[in-house]
Amino acid sequence: MINAPIIDIDGQEALQITIVMASNFPASGLEGRKVVDTMVKVHDRLQEWGEERFPFVNFATEDELENSAAP
């Protein structure tokens, strides 16, 4: 998981979180309800740890991250 502080549209501090999956992760592995459940779990766990910033959660494979870093 990768995270970085960001500012949301209202000027509030937030977190950008990217959940990194193996390159061979099946495209059907995260769909619909699974995505929502994962995002809710991330949000709930952060609140349990005292993190008040809203988490904006993205998902990417290792290949997608590697390709996005290329010039």
C-alpha cells in the first residue's frame, strides 16, 4: 500500500491511498461489492487508529504503477 497526504476539494487534508496488487491479479478480482467493502474497511481501520483524514483509495497492479512512472 502506498499513501500520501493530499488536499481534498474543500481544502481539507486527506490521504491518497493506492492498494498495490500483484501484476497477475485477475481483473475480475476486485469488482463491485468487493471494492466498496475494501474501501470501507480501510476507512474504518484508519479511524480506529485515530486517523481523521478522509482516505481516497485507488487500486493498481504493480505493472500499472511501473508503466505510470515511465516517462
